[in-house]
Amino acid sequence: MNIIKAGSSGVLLPDLNIEFDCSGTDGGHTFISHAHADHMPRSKKSRVYCTAYTRALMRERGFEGTAQVLEFGTPLDTQRARITLYPAGHILGSAMVFVESERGNVLYTGDCRIPPSPASEGFALPGRRVDHLVTEATFALPIYKWDSHEKLASEVRSFASDSLKNDFAPVFLAYDLGKAQEIMQMLAPLNRPLQISRACYNLCKIYERAGFHLGSYETYTSSTCEGKILIASSHALNNGFPADVSKKRIAYCSGWATGTTRFVGPSIDKMIPLSDHLDFFELIELCKGLRPEKVYLTHTPNASVVQHYLDNLNIDSRLLE
């Protein structure tokens, strides 16, 4: 099976005219795993396949091309292959792509999470042997081992409650898409009003249409933010948000909060390792459970440790670059 990298995030199966997470080529079948910017087509006019909620989220984020919707578990047949989407557990609409052909099969995970994010459709694998696994390895070191969702949710709620009790505005730094909605779910039992960015607000409406309860929220305004729980991206913080709140405590919510401050400044009061990706051990268990002929690793700063563990399991692997 010929599997090659295309650009920063794309993956190609040139023998089958199939492409993942890229803008696509004439005559190719391009599948988009989810609506995060690094996986969306670079060209806003592309012709792609994706889930219904990925299409809705991409359109909200500026995609203007043609997106044919595929339902989870319903195959699409081309002249050279059969393609089926399975829920990836990463964010709303996120999908793994399973390609079956005479040359063998390929499971492309995109970004995924096991156990799945509660703000997603869940996680499911094909019920058959996988020959070639193309998987992310974003958190590819053993220092990355996530706590349970219940423990992290309790940590999020405690930070918010303690901050408010001491007259501080709790500020959660999180991506507008996926992480913010998961935190909103965690905070909903507090029955306290949230303020979020306009971009996040519009994305939340799509989550609500999908049946997810996100609590009481509104867009951020400086004149009404006192006493509210605030959620914003790190980018917003770097641009002065919320500079007009005199008493605030800031929690950085990311897998990168584990053992590092590489993405944040000195103003962070709490590091909460909340991730929508596999941790190191979940990645190894995924590969161990599937036992494919070969594992292709993507989206990783260092694949050598994962490869060492896979070598010890007699699983062949390589970095896709």
C-alpha cells in the first residue's frame, strides 16, 4: 500500500485516488476528518467528503466548497475502494476513515480520543482486521497520561467555584472548537452564566443542534462580564482578553498542561491537562489491540519513543513525513 504525506497534515493513497485532510486534487476523493483548522482544506473551494456536523462546523469557519455528507457506518464505493467513516471521539463530527481495497485496507484516524470526548458522537473501530493504521501521535511520550473525565470535570468545577467564592473571575483557556464545549458541559451543573467569544458562540449553536447541553452562555462583553465564568482561546488572552477584568484567575486547559509551560505565559494560575487526543498509553493500546501490519505515525514532535514501544510488541511502524 502506497501511503504518503501531503503538506503539513494531509495524507494520500495515490494508488486509490484517495486523500485525507487536504485540499484535494482533480479526480481524487478527499475525506476531511474534522473541522479543526489544521485538518480543513487549505482551499475554501475544495470538493470533499465528511460528516454532516463537520460540514456545518467548516461552513461556520469559512469553508465555501462542496462537501458531500457521509453517515457513520454507511460505505461509499469508488472504482478502486470502499470507504466507511467511524466516530473518532475527538470533537463533534470527527471521523476516522476506513478504506478497503484489493491492495489491503487502511484506517486513518485523523485526531482521535479513547475514551471519547463527551462532546462528540463517541468512538468506534471497524469490526475487522486493520492492515495499515495511520494514526496521530500528538502526545508521544509516557509523561502524557490523562486523568479520567470525571476527575478532570471535578477539577474544572472546583476551580470555577473557588474563584467565584473569592470574588475572582475564573477564565478557562481552551480552543473555541471542541475543548470549549467540553468545558461548558463540565460547568453546566454549576448553573452559573458563562461568557464566550463570538466565534465560539456560533459553534456552540451547532453543538446544541446536535443535542449537547452546554449550560447558560452568552457572548463576552466587558460591561457585563463581572461574576461570570469566562472561556477564551490562548490567542484571545495574548490579545488582551480580558484586560478589563481586574480580579481573575486563569486555568490553561490542554494536554500540553502536563509537565510543561511551553504554550503559556507566567500569568496562569492553574494547569488542567484536559485533552481531546490519545495519551501515550492509549496510543500504544490502540496499536496493540489492532495489531496492523504497519503503523504510520503523524502529527508528532518525536516518534522514536512510540516506535521503541511498538518494536517491543513486534509491530512495524514508521514516521510518515
